[in-house]
Amino acid sequence: AMQITLKQIETFVRLASLRSFRRVAEQMNTTQPNVSTRIAALEATLNLRLFERDAGSVVLTDQGKTVLP
């Protein structure tokens, strides 16, 4: 099984709060594709869909809410 990294968890928590890949990338000093990749990897590892991605908005799914500490 793939390991969940602290980076992925931090990215997840920030994205849940900020709801913007761009703002998370800015805060974490990285790129939007990196943020997307971390979230996708976390979703794959957990086998859950954590976020609904819409035009410009990112919202936690019900499953995502259960994972959020």
C-alpha cells in the first residue's frame, strides 16, 4: 500500500479550509499541479473522493468531511 505523507495531509487540511488550489499552492510555496497531484494521490490511497472540483471552487465531499480531523 502507498504511504500517506504529512505533506498530503497538510495539503488536504489547507485545501479544505481555503477551497482554492491556487491559494494552497501559494501558501505552501509550490505549484497548482503539485497540489492536485498530492490530493489525487491521497484520494487514491484512501480510495475516497475527498473534494468536488467545480469551475473555480473546491468543496469537501461528505466522505472528505469524515476524514478531516
